[in-house]
Amino acid sequence: MKDAAPTTVYLADYTPFGWRIEDVHLTFRLAPHATRVLARIHFAPCQLAPQQEFFLHGEELRLIGAKIDGQEVTPEVTDKGLTCAVPAGRFLWEAEVEIDPANNTALEGLYMSGGMYCTQCEAEGFRKITFYPDRPDVMATFTVRIESAMPVLLSNGNPGASGDGFAEWHDPWPKPAYLFALVAGDLRNHPDSFTTKSGHKVDLNIWVRPGDEGKCAFGMQALKASMTWDEDVYGREYDLDVFNIVAVDDFNMGAMENKGLNIFNSSCVLASPETSTDDNFERIEAIIAHEYFHNWTGNRITCRDWFQLCLKEGLTVYRDSQFTSDMRGPEVKRISDVIDLRARQFPEDQGPLSHPVRPESFQEINNFYTATVYEKGAEVIGMLKRLVGDDDYARALDLYFDRHDGDAATIEDWLKVFEDVTGRDLSQFKRWYSQSGTPRLSVSEAWDNGTFTLTFEQHTPPTPGQADKLPQVLPIAVGLLNPNGDEVVPTRVLEMTEAKQSFDFTGLSARPVASILREFSAPVVLERDADPQQRAFLLAHDTDAFNRWEAGHILARDCLLAMIRDGATPDTAWLDGLETVLRDSTLDPDFRQMLVALPSQSELAQALHEQGSTPDPDAIYDAVMTLRLFMAERWADLLPKLAEEARVTAPYQPDAEQTGKRALGNMVLGLLTHTDGGAAAQAQFDSADNMTLQLAALANLIRADKAKAALAAFYDQWKDDRLVMDKWFGLQVGAADPGKAVEVAKALTAHEKFDWTNPNRFRAVFGGLIGNHAGFHRKDGAGYALLADWLIKLDDKNPQTTARMCSAFQTWTRYDSGRQTHAKAALERIMAKPNLSRDVNEMVSRILAI
């Protein structure tokens, strides 16, 4: 039998909690299967809240006893929490519960990972630790005592008394329960310190398992860079005496911003040149920055309720994107962000999982940690900054921090500071938070006696629950180029507010070429009837790096679509233009390799679907491979020169310069593999002195079907490094021939090092399968069936990871009837699972639209 129908929570039903908490004292007596948690909490009536029943959340807790003002009470306990009669005024609540961290495989609340105790409380994990009003608008100071024989005992805030078998911590800053953290284990620290601009010294530590000490230096460097950047750019100083990071192997997310005690997935903090790729280094730098920036945008100012999740996450993603742009270059970063947005968020916006940046309802909040909340939420912040300008953005942020420090805030609070600073009415802009879907923006051009006119029309297709859409505010960044390539009108932001709107550019001597949506100034689909010659012109001459890349990307996409749809041959004119750009050694090498990267197979499938065709994953794969071979043969004389230009002779550094060169070199290697049978890849694998080169070589050997010896050698070299083994598992499936991907994945699930209860290892294998587009969407449905089998198995252990992996099915209706039949059968099998979790129930129900 299934669980009872999940309860839907609505934004419109929000009411404040009826009591405020003056302080929280927790004592933990740790034991793997019988941890005791003693809570002492002072409650006082909240005068602003309506009178209500006293209810505390609590799940999977065994209540030992409870007291009010020292007198024993017997609350009414259910599987969701407890209710109890309480005094009319201030009172002291005491409760003792027992929990079982060792058997907590959901990795929410207090659980164990490799013998270490750790916590994950966002969004609603604290209710698995003790009975508490587990909601973000209830904030309190916490004092924590940990009793254990473990040598390292950590919690939030500043350290207090400690001794043999105990440690105490006090966090002076009021926080919601989702920011609570505790870690206890046999750990080693990588210490450092940071002195804030006001002269306050902060002790810094990265805590890791024995043997990982040598992988902490880059993470510490990234942390200190983040602290400096947040002071310089946002004026935000750190506010505690210590800042601790702990690396945990079993973790559902990337990392968690718990006040003063950030807990990280090991993959997001541990790094070395030998074991981590350039992409790993950049991701680690960004995630460390993201979690640190949450200290102000998330912790000091939190969200009133989980519907406001984008307030902390969208803003913090935007801030970490700014940080990475400053560290590594804005042009490449912006292109990377848009590629990610289109790959992850656009399909979400355009499918059954579509929801507004601020949802209006949910059944399981864990299902709304989505690309829409994070990445689209960040895009909304970027649009707002573009509309008001840098100076007013800075003033509004200062006012936001001053006005709401210590608050649980809302989107309305956020927009109000901008209205107060600028005098603007942002009621229409607010639609970005309430309307789901990706707007489609079409443009037409007119030229008349020195006046160039751009006319835009916006339309957002219906999404689940929202049939009719209103016009949104669109900042459209436009520049104009003369026929000789000179820029005659620099970037101007056009503010579109109507469904249809025209903008004139006067005093021009010749009809210009328009560069539209520069820097991807709004998260829309731009529909522009531009011919290949105009695209090629922009590829060659545009001064905006994003639009230059976009022009080449669209030419590549159109070339592939013509090959898939019509059997056309590759467009040599486009390739000639691209070669000219590739030969320009003054350009950033990372930018050049991005120009060569072809659209993803999933993007091509979506484009075919939008054009009214049924995408065939096998035909898409064949077209991509054919075009890559054509490029390799056509550029036979160019590729060796690029490879030499990309060679790095200096000692390894994960900086932007070296990273760009290695990216260019690995792009060249990928093309050479199509013509040399893997000879260059084998040579690179044999000589590689860093993981970036070694892993790229191994991927190409797999694609060339020459990887048997290399895979064995890689395994022998790295079998004791769990994070490198994740790469080994994932690469074999992701780079496999599509016809063999399912069988490779099946074989790997039988490997002795496949631990399906570890989220990283599970995601490595099945994320690799999902990313192998033609392999996952195999015509016989074997990819769908295999994933469904394992999701059904995982749901009993880890519903959160299971639910997130279900999103692989969100595009199932765009394929042919045979594939749809197989996908639907897989989804219905998941739905039929006895005791299906509410996490998965909600996701699959939405995907099936039931």
C-alpha cells in the first residue's frame, strides 16, 4: 500500500508561529543506535500570531519524557510531531528523545557517515533530532553540549568549555533550526586564519578524514578569497570567532551553510591536481564561496517560509557567479552559466515540473531545490541589477542588510528596498517570481532613412496550473554594428514592459547589424529570423563575447538540425568562419574551445520537438559524430597547431589561464580521436601528470573503444581514492557507445566498489547513464527500465536523492510513441511501489501529470 495522500502546503495559508523562542539548550549523548537528545527551550507567547494549538514537529523520535516548568507532562505524539497543553505566558519546555543515527540512511537530521556523526537539517531535518517548531521563521540562539568519546566535537557558533568526552558551543546569532549543525568524529584539520577589515581575527579550519589532509589547501585558499571578496564588494564581514568546514562522504547535496559550521560533500571541498580536474577546482571554489556568502544572504537574513527559498538561494547563486566572474573572467563564466541554465532550467520550465521561482504550493519542499529556484532565481537578480544600475543595486543591498538583519524575510521585503532606493514600481517585475515558464521573445527589424527600428513581441506558453501569462519586464541589452564590423551604438538596455513594443535608433548612416540580448540580459528564448550570413558576421565581429559565442552556437545547431532532419551535409561556410576565430591566438583559449563545442544532444532533441519534429536520439547521436569527424578532417592542419598552443609547461595551477589552455587542448584531443583511433589519447593518458589531462584522455579512449587497458590501469592507480573512483564509474557509462551504455551501467552496479547507498556513487553511475542521451533514451526502453529498477530500490533508503533522479524522465513526452510507452511504464512502476515516499510520489505524479 502507498502512504496516505501527501498534504499540500500553500503559500497563501502562511501564519506565524504562536510563540517565540528565547533560547535553546541542547545536550547530545552520542551513541550510534541510541543517541539521547535533551532539549531545554524557553517559549514566550508571540503577540503578533493568532492563538493556536502548541505543536512541535518531530519525526522518527522516541520520546523518553517531557516537562513544562519542571513538571512532567504527557503530550499527544503522532508520526509528525506532538501537541501539548501549555501555560498562557512564558514557560520552559524540556524533552528527552532517543534517535538512531546509524540507521538514518535518508541522510536528514543526525546520521552517520563512515563512523562520523554529522547533520543535515535543511529543509526539514531538525525535526528528526528533537521536537521543535521546525520552520525558518522561528529563530533562536543555541547553546549545545556534545558528550562523546569522539576526538573532535563541533557545532555552530563559538567554542565554549571542553574536556574529556565533551565540548560546548554557543551561537550568539539567532537562527532557524535548519541551520543547526553537529559533527563528531576522528578528524584532522587544515588550519588557517583570516583578519577582517575591522581587525577581528577568525580561526579557519577544514576538517577531513585521516588521509585527506593533503587535499585542503585549495579549499582554504578559496575560503579566504571569498571572505575578502565579500568585504570588498558587498561590505560584509564575518561575525564569529571561528569558521569550520567539514568534508562528509555521504551527503545528499553539494554543501550546507550552517552558521559557522559548513558541512560539505567531500567532492565539493577536497582537491589536488592529481585527483581533481580543472572543472572540480572551479566548482569547489564556487561552492565554498556560495556557502560562505550565505552567512549574510541566508543566515543573518533568512527566509520567512520555504516558498521564499529563492530569496536566499537565487541571491547567493548570483553572488557566487559574480565572484567566479571576478576570479576567472566574466565572458567565459557568463557563457557557462547560460549553457547550464538552458541545459537544466529551460527543460524544467518547459515541462511537467515547471513552477514559479517562488512556488505557490508544495507537498515535499526537498523537491523544490531546483534549477528554477537557484539558477533562474539568480537570473532574476541579475535582471534587477541591470534595470536599476550598479550604484542603486549597491545602495539597495546596503539597505536590505540594515533593514532585515536578523529577520526571516520575503520577496516583498526584498523588492521593497529597491523601490525605496530607486522610486520605481516593481509590481510588474514581481511577475518573474510568480509566473512559471520561459518567455519567448521574437524580434523584427525595419530600416527607414537613418532610423533603425526593433520591434519585440513576448509570449510565455502555458505551464501546469498557469494557462494565461501577463507581459513581464524584460531588460534587452542591444548594440549595433556597422556593415564593416565597427560598433556604432554601444550596449543600450531596452526596458520592455508590453506584449509588443518598438524601439528606434536614429541618426545612422547605414543599416546596422543588431546584436540583441547581449550578455544574455534576460532568461528568454530569442526567436530571430537571421540568415547564416548575419550569424557569421556576428561570430566574426560582435564585441559582446556572449553574442559572438551565441552566433556560432546557433550556426552549429542549425547545421546539425539540417543534417538530422534533411540529411544535409555540414555547412562549410560556418566552419570556415569558425576556423578564422580559432586561429586568433589573441582570444581566450577557453572561449575558443567553447565556440567549437557542439550543442548537447538533449538541446537538439528539444529544438526538433519545438519545430514539430519527433526527435530520434540515435539520429541525433549519429549527426553529432558525423559532424565531429568532418570538423576533424577539415581542420587536420589546424589541430596540431592548436594542441601546441594549448600546451602548458609550467607547474600545475588551477587558474583561469592554465585551465583555458587545457580545455582547448582537450577539445583538440577529442577531435583528433575521430581520425587517429585514439593514438593521441593514449599518449596523453600515458604522460598525464594531472587529472584534467588523464581523465580527458581516458574518456576519448572509451569513445574510441580502446580503453580496456587504460581503465584497468586507472583503477589500479586510484582504487583507494573514493572521489576518483566516482569519476571512473561515471565516465564509463557517460562516454560509452549508446548501444552499450545500459549494459555498462548494469555491470558497474555489480562491481565491488559500487555502494548504491552513497549518493555520490549512485549519481556517478546513473547520472552517467542519464547524460548519455541516446543510451538512456534507447529505443527498447532498457535505459528507462534500469533507472526505474534502482530508483524503486533507493526510495526506501534515500527518498531525497531518488526524487531528484526522477527528473531524468521529465522530457519523456517529446519522443516517439514507442519510447513514450516504455518511459510511462517505468514511471508507473515507480508509482506502484508500496510505501512510496512523498518525495518521489510528488515528482512522478507531476511528471505523469496525474
